[in-house]
Amino acid sequence: MGSINKTPAMVDLSHHINAKSKARHPSPLKDIIKFMGVDGMISFAGGLPHSSLFPLEQAKFDCLNPGASLSGDRQVGAENPDILSITLGRAQTPGDLDLTPFLQYGSGAGNAQLIQLAKELTEKVHAPPCDYECLLHPGNTNAWAKVVELLCEDDDFVIVEEYTYPSAQALWIPLGVKAVPVPADAEGILAKDLRAIMQNWDQKERGSRRPRVLYLVSVGSNPTGLTISTQRRREIYDICVEFDIIIVEDDPYYFLQFPGYLTPKEPEFRPKPTKQFLESLVPTFLSMDTQGRVIRLESFSKTIFPGLRMGYFVANPAFTERLLRATEVETQDPAGLSQALVLSLLRRWGIDGYLTWLQNLQFQYRERRDWLLDAFHAQFVVLPAAKSPVPHAQGLVVCVKGRENDELRPVFSFVDPGAGMFVWCKFYFDGVQRFAEIESSATSNDPEQMFADDLWKAWASELVLLTPGSYYHAWQGADKMTTEARGADPRTAHFRFSFATPTKQQIDSGVERLFKVVASYWR
Amino acid sequence: MGSINKTPAMVDLSHHINAKSKARHPSPLKDIIKFMGVDGMISFAGGLPHSSLFPLEQAKFDCLNPGASLSGDRQVGAENPDILSITLGRAQTPGDLDLTPFLQYGSGAGNAQLIQLAKELTEKVHAPPCDYECLLHPGNTNAWAKVVELLCEDDDFVIVEEYTYPSAQALWIPLGVKAVPVPADAEGILAKDLRAIMQNWDQKERGSRRPRVLYLVSVGSNPTGLTISTQRRREIYDICVEFDIIIVEDDPYYFLQFPGYLTPKEPEFRPKPTKQFLESLVPTFLSMDTQGRVIRLESFSKTIFPGLRMGYFVANPAFTERLLRATEVETQDPAGLSQALVLSLLRRWGIDGYLTWLQNLQFQYRERRDWLLDAFHAQFVVLPAAKSPVPHAQGLVVCVKGRENDELRPVFSFVDPGAGMFVWCKFYFDGVQRFAEIESSATSNDPEQMFADDLWKAWASELVLLTPGSYYHAWQGADKMTTEARGADPRTAHFRFSFATPTKQQIDSGVERLFKVVASYWR
């Protein structure tokens, strides 16, 4: 009986909005818009170009069906029986959707039907236990920029994973903002470490107030490939409630979660029922957010294509209202053709169809992950960490056999990524002669980095490229850049593999080339 | 003999780059890109999704030819014989252009071929006498936001036209930035006033350093419709050199310049040769910029369509380099479908074809301006300012005849706009009984604004909407909002007409409704 109060625990979080964002005013022009809708009104008030003077009459998109075959090293543009044609015409022509409003200036929030679809998808996938709004944005890069502008004051600290996405940091480094990195295990950042950081925060020593923002790529993180477990999420959320932290959940890889390497695999893609698919995904922070303290950044870049430059915020209305004010004067809504394509495609697919498409992608990225791990197994000896010679390693340890005897020498460890596109490898330099020379020569204050650079160059000479782990170090200031100053494990360094782009054959050859260099150093 | 040194006068302007922008670093990920191009390289370094997994196989756009008939109140989507079909396929399919790179992440600068086209267009139209670069941006709204971020420190002053674009101000008001408005006559802002402001700047009194940025919509300005004359531009440029000011030339209406209302008109659109068309346009600040101190914001919003959310910067390489760093972490390049459409359309049209299209638009917007001015003449008595009863009026004065005698009562004055979409009207309240009542009752500290609000509401009741001039007042702080505090002419207020959107019939009826209200107050 009566209405269900969905949000008993919503709290006022407006004190998180920074001074500049508070000072934004709505554009006065928006006041007039409601009068424009009055029947018979003649408006000299609009400032829009005349839509009959746009030189685009029709757009037609040949898309794929959700269950289209994407098998193996598919060539794009190859004959595909699974084509779904979408036509967007102007007012007078027939078509799936009227193109004209997408060519004209839009409201800052984005197309209303698309917002509605975003809400339906949000309910279906996350069912947030708090009030929220959806607001389109032109890609997660811009969404994060707007969130920093909303929440951070100059010289604040932001809590991040120990290894984090460099462009996200590059944005706030010029503001004098610094990272507070939280170490992680295979289940994600350590709740107890987060708690300790908050509890022991010394404002005087740090020169800034206790952090109020936690930035996480919590599924298939870039670079670590880690996905935070359900239990760990609950612990983290509770700490955020206790210490009044806003969680920014930047989650482009959420739908690219896949089963572990050893899980049996279907020979070809067969979609599960939607409910079963959704239950296989780890619950999001948004789905646990009783208070409205999660700002979720949704992206279509990994699920449709990056060139759309489009995604959406899901957040507390107190935040989306301010984000909309920023959108009006900083970007306006995403590009019209991107909005038109996504809206018409999602309408034709339906939400269930979209979720089928996502399973299709999931299957493909799992296959690519398997190619890489297959190649590791083919070239190296791969041991569970517990059975390896490396104390405290996580996941699996990849070893080479010594040249003279069969003794196993650990080269790197990694956690089998349950999502995304990356395998994050911790290399062990102990017992590597070249590293020992660098270390003892004392020519560098960071022998680990120096040897990692050598290794990277040796790989590049053999025509195989990895991304250096140093790109992903949380930025704690210019005085905390060396392995020692960062407090990282001595005689280790990281590299990131991406398995998203190369073909199976390239992966096999690439790991073979990698092995060749490794063998020459580690044996 | 030997090479021509194009830029003898280029000066070092890097001191204009603000502290935060100076502190930006290039993304380390970009270092790897050059290695990726090496023959035979296998890359595990990229972080891009696999392009075979994008569900768009082909995009087809039906566009108009440059000289297509756009006559009168054209209905969009109506049968048009002037269709140019553009097909963008994936790698394996034939098409005008390969679609794939536009679906994938791009470099921050934008598609290289499109940048090249932007440069060709820049040379042809502006032939800047300084070194410059072109850099794509997602619309002038965002471009201006990036320029403010590049040049302004908190609490700076920015020089603007007395009546200026509100969204441009809304962006910087939260930074504590204030406007320094410069009054204008029919040829644009007054050079002598600009000079006096700079010369008499009292840092102590103002609480901030002398302004270093001049923001101008210098053609068909929004809201004033004014275009700065060639001679005035030269005077302004010289002052900017003398006082080391950066000119931000936000110029979306540049190609919508048209002949005066009284100039004879062809019955239908007939393109002029490109050279003749370009010579008919006022020279830009960029075309006079020997020192590299003009940042030009080019937009396709008014020339192709706003939903593209795309344009480009033309600026000193010292500035574009920093703008690119901001682009990488704040927006990335514009949406791929927008880039693909514009590149393929401009290639098919050719630059001359594009310039023909622009003449076609010019013809249409001139026609619309004429519709509005025709309606003024039909309802009111329109006199040249010099022959009018209003001292110091600019342009034309619009009067009503008194009810009892034939005495002319001035209602508003305006300058015939030579470009853009707007007619900016200065209303005279002297002798209007209702205004006199408000003024003498002393219930408001801004009787002009109070009566302007009444007038606006009376028009809205008669189903005609104008934009209040108050939206466009340069923001000088909360203490300078009334007519008196702003130092504006007493007993006047402004309203803006846009002639871009209504049909001829709507314009006629709208002005009739407007007249009805005016007559009731002014007679």
C-alpha cells in the first residue's frame, strides 16, 4: 500500500560541490524556452540557424545485429548477413527517427528519449537504491574533467588505485592536486588501507584537507585488469559513508567481464538470457548506493565505438544539476549524429538486444584474453603463486627454466583479468645479472626503472611493444617518483599487456619475441 | 631569391599562458605511438578496443549540392534534385572514405586530412601573415572554455563588447573574472575607448592586473549584429600590439555577411566567383595578425549544422600546443561521425564548392533580414538617425505616429546588420506614460529594466517573443547591474530580434503584434 520510499538514506551532499561550481548560474536564455512552446507563439527570441539550411537530408547507417558473428580475427567490412539498416530522414521523409533535432542545437542534457533509455538501462542493470538523474556527456574523458571541476579544490588530494589511468591524472596535476594511492590485492584496493589512510590523515603534514573523492576504474581496471570483488565493494562503500567520500565509478569495461581462463568455453557465441547475464556481473557501487554518493561515468566507447564521444553520468540530482550548468557553457550536449545513431540503434535492438550485443563482445574479449594466456603457457612455465618461488605473489607466476639446470626463475606474476583488455605484469629482477650490475653501479637513484627502460628497448628492438608500468604510477609529487620513494617493492617493475588489438598470430609471435629477450636476461 | 620569411614580426607570447596551462604535461602514452608505426612491430601497448567489434559497417549521407535551391520558406526533406550521396564504408567495402579511423579513438588534434583542409581554407580566406596551426575542437563553446583556461587567471578582467554573448560570460563568472565592456558605434567597439581603458588602468583600484584578453564576435555579433569595419580593426589591432593584448576572434557568422538592406538584390541565388565573394568579406583580425596574437575560433555550426559540435582553432603554435595538451585530457578530438561527414563533404564539394554553399547561405540569411526590415517598414515609420528626433542615435530610428496628431514618436533604433542573424534594438522610453509612472513611483532602483520586463510580458501575452537586452549586459559584478550603475543611457533598454528561424509570414504577423503593444504604450 502507498508509495515505496526508495531513498530513505539519501543524505545532503551539497557540501561536496566546490566554490567555483557553486558560483555557476543557469543561462538566462533557458528561461525563454518554456514560452517558446506556447501555442501560436511567434519567436524572434531563438538564436538558432534555420534548420532548412543544413546540407544533410538523410543519414543511413548499416549496423550489425546483436548476435552477429564476430568470430576470431574478423575482417571489418567483410560480407555479413547480419545487417540492420537504419535510416534517419528529415521531417518530410520516412525514416526510423527524425534527423532534424539532432542537427540543431540541443539542450545541454541531451536528447530526452536517449536520457529515458539511459534511465531504463540503469534501472535494469544497477537498480540504484537512491534518487538519481542521467545526463549525457561527450565521453568519459570529459565526464571526469567535469567531475574534478565539480568536486576538487586546488591542492586537494584524490584517492586512486596504486596504478591508475594516466590521462585521468594528467587532468588534475596542473591544479596542484595529488594522488593518495591505495594498494590492492587480487580483489581490488584494500579496504583496510583505505580506512587507515583516512583515519591517520594529518592535514598539517599533508598540507591539505582529508580527501573527499575516490576515483576508481573498478572493473577490468586500466592498467591492472583488476575487478573489485562484491565483498570488497561493500567494505569500501562503508568506509566512504564513514568518512564522507564521493566515489567516482569510471566503468567503461563493466560489460566486458568474462569468466576465468580455466572456465570451460563454448565453441561459439551463444547468448544467455538477459537475467542470467546480468547476474554474472559484479554489482556496481551505484547498485549499493543508498546515500547518493556515487557518480557513475557510463561510456559507449568500448561497447559501441569510441568515435561516438558519448556516454552519460548517473548521479545524485544535486550533482547532475551542477554538471548540467557546466555542460551548458563548456561543451553543450554530445554530437548530434552520435546521439541519433545510438538512440536509433538502441531502439531497434531494444535493451535486451543491447545486452545480447554486450555478451557478444564479452565472448570476443574473453577469446583474446585466452589467446594471450595461451601464449604465456606455450612459452613459459606458469605456476599458481602459492606454488611459485616468489613470496607474496598474487595470481600466477610466469617462470623460465635456467639454462644449466631446470631451476625455475620467476620472471613476472599477474592476476588473470576477469574483465577489460589488460594483463598487468609485475616483473621480478632479483637474480638478473644486468639488473644487479645497474644496482651495484649506483649510477641511478632508480635502478628498477633504469633496467625496466633497458628491457623495454630490448623488446622494441625485437619488434614487440609493451606499455611501461611507470606510466601508471599514482602521481604523489615530483619527490615521489623513484621505486624507493614510492615505497614500491624493490627489484620489481610493471608492464602492461593489452590483448584487445593484436590477432592470435601476432599474440603468439609477440610473446615468442618477448620470451627471447627475457630468456637472455633471466637465464 | 631564397625563402620568404613570412613572419618577421612574430613575437614570443608565451608569457600569456597561465600557470595551470604551463603545468600541463604531454601524456606519456603518446611517446609510444611513433614505435607503433615501425614495420613488423607487434604491439601489446595500445589500449584501443578492437575495431572489428564496432557494430557500424557503413554510413551513407545524402547531402545537398553547394548551389542547391534553398528558396524562401523551404520545407526540409522535400524532394530535392540536388542530392549528393556520400558513402563511408569499412576497410573492405568501397566508399568515399574509410570509416574505421573515425570510429576508433583519434589523436587529440583531429583527423590529419581534415586539419590539412582547414589549413587550405585558412590560407585561401585569411592568408595569415604569421605562423599558425589548426586544431580541431568540439564547437566554439568548448573552444572558448579552453581559451579561458589557457589565458585567464582567477579574478582577471576580460575585455568584451558592451553587449556580449551570455554563455561566454557564464563560463568565466565563477572564476571571479569580470568584464571590461567597450562601447561601440555602428563600426564596432570604439578604438579610442579601448585605448583609454588600457592607458588609465589602475591595478590597485581594480584589484587586478591590466586585461590581456579581448573577446570579440567581430562579425554579425550576438546580440548586436554589428560587424567591425576594416579601418576600426586596424586601429584595434594596433592597440592590442601596444598593450600586449591577445584577441580572441569568435567568428561563427563570418561567412554570413550580406549586402545592406537597400542594396539591389538578385531574384534568386547566383554564386559569384570565389575571389569576388572573398573580397566582399571584411578582413579578419587573423588576416592582419603579424605577431601571432589572434586566436581564431572557427565553427561549422552556422555553416553546416550545430549538431556537428565541431570547429577548429587557428592560432599561434605556442598556443595550439597548449590547447592540444588540454584537448587530450579534457575532450579528445571531436566526434568521429562529425569529422567523417565534414571531411567527406568538403572533399566532394571542394573548397570552391564550400565557398559557393556559403554564398547560398548568405543569400538566404539576407532574405530573412530583409523580411524583418520589410515588416518594420510596413508597420512603423523608419527614418535615418540623422533625420530622426533622437539625438546621437545610430543607424535607423523606428517611430510611431501619435494618435492625436501626426507627430513622430521614436520607439527604437537599430543598425542594419550586415551579417549574422540578429537585429539589436535600442528602445526609447522618454514620453511613455507607463514608464514615467514607474520612474516617478521610485519603487525600483532600475525603472528601465522594470518597464522593459513589463513590455516583454505584454508582447508575450500577444504571442510574440523577443530576447531581453539584459541577458547580454557585460558582467561587471553584482554592484553594476542597474541601468544607472552600468552607466547606460537613461530611459533606454535593448531587445534582440532574431530573423533566422521564423517564416516570412510569421515575421509579418510577429511585427504586427509587436506594433500593437508598442502603439498602446507609445501613443
